[in-house]
Amino acid sequence: MSNVSRKTQENFQETLQQIERLLQRHRLIEGMVHKQSMAKHDLVEQLVHKQNLAELSLRLDRLHPADIAKVLEALPRADRLTVWELVRAERDGEILLEVSDAVRESLLEGMDSGEIIAAAGTLDADDLADLAPDLPEHVLSEVMGALEPAERAQVQSALSYRDDEVGSVMDFDMVTIRADVSLAAVLRYLRRFAALPENTDKLFVVDRERTLLGVLSLEKLLLNPPRRQVGEVMARDVVSFSPDNRVDDAVNAFDRYDLVSAPVLDANRRVIARLTVDDMLDAVREDSESLSLAGLKDEDLFSSIWKSAQNRWPWLAVNICTAFLASRVIGAFEATIAHLVALATLMPIVSGIGGNTGTQTITLIIRGLALGHITPGNSARLIVKELGIALLNGVVWGGVLGLIAFALYGQWALGAVMMAAMVLNLQVAALVGILVPITMQKLGRDPAYGSSVLLTAMTDSMGFFIFLGLATVFLT
Amino acid sequence: MSNVSRKTQENFQETLQQIERLLQRHRLIEGMVHKQSMAKHDLVEQLVHKQNLAELSLRLDRLHPADIAKVLEALPRADRLTVWELVRAERDGEILLEVSDAVRESLLEGMDSGEIIAAAGTLDADDLADLAPDLPEHVLSEVMGALEPAERAQVQSALSYRDDEVGSVMDFDMVTIRADVSLAAVLRYLRRFAALPENTDKLFVVDRERTLLGVLSLEKLLLNPPRRQVGEVMARDVVSFSPDNRVDDAVNAFDRYDLVSAPVLDANRRVIARLTVDDMLDAVREDSESLSLAGLKDEDLFSSIWKSAQNRWPWLAVNICTAFLASRVIGAFEATIAHLVALATLMPIVSGIGGNTGTQTITLIIRGLALGHITPGNSARLIVKELGIALLNGVVWGGVLGLIAFALYGQWALGAVMMAAMVLNLQVAALVGILVPITMQKLGRDPAYGSSVLLTAMTDSMGFFIFLGLATVFLT
């Protein structure tokens, strides 16, 4: 906790601005040096340059690794690499853990194998497992080779779980004790440690086979008379996890039971690792629904245009196909439109409002799924409710729009078609808005991912089809 | 921690299903009783009825308040109230804290003043402050009147802060100690407590005026020899907050520095309260970007159709205005469309892809703002980058669509207009996608709220205007 400034937030913005100023000066001097012929290097300039970098380096040394990570995220590529080179090598590992995947990649690109191996060497098994997927093959095998067998097994075990499984975020550092000793003995035992693992709020009570018998919170340890036995004081009812539980569920449990740490058990109830609240907070913050609604993976703010485009194209391509499909739906009614051009001006309203109401439904459903409030038992009721709202909206707003259409074009029939199309398309939007995320969840997928693109594809195509179809039947 | 089952997640779904079954049986029996004349009540049925409710009640007693809250969220209105009546009164307070605002409202509606006052009486000052905004005026004043003066002052202080300020989530329960005592004395002092406040990982070291001198982590307390003084062992560099700091910034700090608790200080650095990680986790989970993107407040999944509609209408009304505007833009070009109906089929592609690429930009920017990666220093670069991506996308995908338009309608000029319109509209989308959230943030508002509606309003209207405008100039 040392080195952490008091007014965290304001100070951070200030620090970032100071670093940006130093970097600006750095670029300026570099530019000047570059313009002159290399032989004519001004000694004074070189000195200023060095001083500037030294000041920058000093400032970085005083920052918490998490703050350096944040600075790196906020800097454009070139500046980022300048700062990265100035960071002391022994802090590289910690910082690599803190940055986002996208920025980590950009930092690793600039390091040679030796540097990466050195950085990885400073990390615990669970942190190493976080980093491993981003490391080049030969670097990873070298790092793994240098580990103790026990630690290597831990890394391999952590690597064998998917990103959304508890096994991928658990850590292996923990304190276990026996049930048949006194609290005084536990206190003596703890004093032999130089530090406890982060977020240690409880000790795990195990038998010879490491089977979990209970947990002893530090609170119980501190509040009870030292002569009492661990077994008398420990809690036996413990929230525990298995490594193949979903991270989302673990987050839910941490939130519900206000946990700081919890044991991870294997099939025989043996303690193999630990989950901590800081990893849960990370998991929640990384899991951004809105990014996945837009069909994006996390993106480095300053990656190259080309790289960013690659992140965005898959989903854009899908969108272009669906837009083309909607366009073909309209194309099928060209004769109707030629007959009554007003239809072309009104049709985007039907599709647009459909998309909007559907998005409202879909976001509420995705949230309900994430919080575990939607069950097989209650989804039928939800459908009824959403269809009801859609009917209400369709009649009210469709009615208003029908009146406007009549006012603009003086045709009662056009107004009626407008209203009918709104009612029907909002029903489509409500159904799709519920069924798409629920189905995705049932198939074991992220219910947010791409839901909204599928939704607008339906509300656009169906909106045009319903409106122009009704118009063709009743107006021509 | 007692009463918490082991396999949390699976068990919860099972429990919920069992409760749903019991409720179903309850409804069935009630229905039968209702159908028969009241006089003919079958004694056996009454017995079954009572047994059923007793079983339900027993099952609820065994659940953690957070789990009961989750059950209540997942149940339709009528069932929810049945369950709520069966919950033992002394647990009402805790449960009211755990449910979402929308559900809390529905539960309070069914309680009389006396019940609410009793429930509120079981709560701490900070929890009471959470509940207060939802309580009827006269109930609140009665509850406040029954408090000790010190506690009343705490509730009032917590109520004076906005929802997004640290003051609204801080709690007042904490342990403070002096610097000039030995660790042994601290250990003796702690043993006088029946329990420590939740999430206590450190004690606050203060002087006579409650000025913060440092913090003593339980870890340091346990690991150091008891004869040492608090002042020698405590950490002096402490992450602390002020009650008017933003909750978002506090979440960032908790995440960055892996905090479990932190002191809240007044202007004179006196300790007034405490922030804990469980409240941070709550705050992150409640703050759903995607809900606010869709312009929604949190909604009870089973509120009435009428209430839900009220939650959704403000935004829908805005959307209808913008859709109407876009429709009028098209209306201005009716002559052009009458001349070339193909334009009506192609125009939604231009507006749709614009909306989609803009949404990608906006979600990345909102995320960057939330994580603090976007600063005044780097936003100019972001604009350049996004405009670059938009240009690339416009040329590539606009080109593809131009070719398709040519293939469909055999006019080179139409294809060229299509491509040009795509390039221009994607530039609009990129600019709006960056500037809207950044401006909202500068104005001190939630950058997500409504951003996406504003964006599609622009990409729709501008998309139609650019495409039809170019067509009018070059194709007619």
C-alpha cells in the first residue's frame, strides 16, 4: 500500500497530465536531434534529453503498478512504448497483469524473449496462467521449464479451464490450518509468515488429505479466547466453489454473501485453490455487456486503424448482410412505392421504433439473465408481459403516428396501415427481444453477444415487410 | 455464514423451483377453496393448505436474506407477496436492502406503517439511509424520531449525498484505535467485541480528534510481535476517500489497489465513515451501461404492464420524434424517389450501417471513459483514429455496396452515389460516436445515458439526407 497517494483520483489525472507533458518535451527534443545532422548533436540538448527521461522514470517509479497500467492504456502507441522502456524491469510482470488484453499484446510485441522470461519469472502460478495465453510458444515453454514441479502443475491446471470458469481466475496462495489446534497455536503459526496472501479474511481448516472441514475467519481468530480450539470456533457451513463453476455465478455468490475469499474444492472436497473478491471485481468490470451487444471484443484505444477495423469487421459484415436483406424486402414492393411515394418516407419509422422497443426489452432480459432472475418457470409470464406492453405501445404510439400520417397525406387508409404495422412490428420486436437472449443462454452462449444485431435485422426486415405488405393489400 | 448451502448456484435454482412448486400447490388449493361456497370448506383441504404454507415458511427460514431477495425478484407479483408475508418480520429489513429498487417498491406497497417501522428498526444507519428514499414520509419521520441522536445525524448525513457520491454508500460501523498502544492491547481490545463490522480487513488509527494517522491491517496485527506499538507497524500511506468523491472513482481505486475497506475522511482528515468492497461490487453490478444506453431505469421484471410502459415511454417518445424527423428528411426528397424508386430500397442500408458503426465507436468510448483511459490529452488522437477507421470502412464496404447497387440496377452513377453516401455517413457516425459521450461526461452526466438514441437520430437523418441529396444532384 505504500506509494499510494492520498487523493487518488485527482492525483491520477494530474500525474497523467504531467507524464503527457514530459513525453511531449521528449518528442520535441527527439525531433530537434533528428533534424540536425547526427554529427552536430548539441551536448546541451543531449543533457536536457537525459534529464527529461530521468524525471519521467523517477515519476514512474513512484506509481503503483495499476496506475502505470492505466497510464499505458491512455497513451498512444509511440508514447506507450517510451514509457514501457522506462519502467524498471522487475515491475514488468505486475504491470502486464494489470493492463487490458489488447494493450498487453502491444507491450509484449516490443519485448524480446529474455525480457519476457524475466518478467514472467516474478509472477505467481495463477498470474502466470493469466499471462500465458499471450506469450509466444517458445517463451512459455522456457518459463514453464524453470518452474518448480508443483507450481508448473498449478499453472497447467489453471490453463486447462475456460475464461468463464472459476479455474481460470482462482489463485493458489492460501493458508490452511488443522482443526485440533488452539487459536493460540494458530496465532503463533501466523507470526512465522512474512505476509498473508492478498485478501485473506479467513483460513481454511483441513484434514490430512486437505479435505475442507470449515473456515476460521480472522475475525473469529481475533475475537475468541486463544485457548479455544479451531474446531470449536470455525464455521462449518462454507460457500465454496468447484473449478468448473462459472465465474458469473461466483460473482453472484460473492455479491450475495459479501465474501472476501472462498475455497475452491475438487470433486473430493479437497481444497485446491482460492477465489478472492479482487478477481471478482475484475471479472465484473471486464465483462462489459454493451461491448458484446455491439459485437466487439475489448479493443486497445490506440491500436492501429487496421487492427481496430479487424475487430469491427466481422459484425459489420453481418450487419451489411442483414441490411441488404431488408433492402431486398423493400425491393419486392417497388411497384407499391412507385404508386405511393409517401410509403418510402413512413417505412423507416415503423422499423426504427420496432428496433428501439426491442432493444429496451432485450437489455432488460439480458440483465435479468445476468442476475439470475429469469428462470424456466417465469419466462412464459415475461413473454406475456412484454407482448402486452408491445400491444399498448403499438396502439398508443402507432395511433399517434397513424394520425400524423393522415395529417400529412390526407388518407385515412394510410394512417390505419401505419398503426396496424406498428402494432404487429412491436409484437415481433418483443418476441425476438425475449427469445433471442434466452435461447442464446440455453445454448450456453453469452446472451448479449450479437443479440442486438439479430434483433434489428428482424425488426427492420419484418417492419418493412409488414408495412409495405399491408399497404400493397389495402392501398393499391 | 451459517445457513448457506454448499453448492450455491445449483442449489439456488433447485430451491427456487421447489418454492415455485409449493406456490403452485398453494394457488391450486386457494382456487379450490374459492370455488366451493365458503361454508363448505373442507377441513382436510384447510389442513393441506396450512401444511403447505408451513413447509414454504420453513424453507424460507433456512435461506440467506440475499437468496430470499433473489427468490422475490424472480417471482410474479402475487406469488411474491405470498412469500413476503411468510418471511419472518425480523428479517424484513435485511431483505428490503437486498432487493432492487423496483421490487422494493412493490414490497413496501403491501406493508402497513407499523410493519415498515419495525423492519427499519433492525437496520444500521447506512442501511437505513439506503432505504429512506423509498419510505413514506410519515413512516420515515417516525423511524428517524426513534433513533439515537448520533445515529440520526449519520442517516441525515448519508441522505445528503447524491446516489453517485461516496457519501451515499459509505457505512459508519468501524473500529478505530490509537497509535500509542501495543498490538497486545489491540488484541485484548478486539476480544471485547462480539463481532467486527463486515469486511473489516484493517483498523483505523486515529488521534483524539479522530484525525487519521494510518491504518493497521489485521494482517500486520497478526504477523507482528504483540509487544510492538501500533504506530510502528501501521501503514501511513492510505487510500482514503472524501464523501463527495464519485462512486465510480472509488470503484476504480478499489479495483486498482485491491482494497477490501478504506476510510472516508472529512475536510480536516477526520475519519467519518468507511467504504467496503461489497458496496463497490454492488455499485458495479447495479450500474448497467446497456440499460442506460437504451434509456431505461432498472425495472421490476414483473411490474404491471402499465408501470413498465411508464419506464419505457420517455425514451420512446424521444425516439418517435427523431424517427419523425428522419421521415421528414425523406419527405423532402419525395420527387427524387418518385423519379427513381431504387433509392427507397437502398437508403435504409446507408442509415443502418451508419448506426451500427457509430454504436461500435460509442461503446468503446463509453468504456474508455468509465475506465478512465480517455483524457483531454488523448481525445484528439481518438477522433483522428475513428475517422480513419470510418474512412476505411466507408471505402471498403461502401465500395462493395456500390457494386451491388450497380449490379441490381445497372447504373454506375447510382453505385457511386451509394459509396459516397456511405463514406460521408460513416464520418458523421464516428464524430457523433466520440463527441456525444465525451461531451456528456464533460457536462457531468452519465455518458451512456441516451447516447445511442442521439447517435441513431443523427445517423438516420444525416444518412437519408446525404444519400438522397447526392442522388438529387447527380441522378436527376
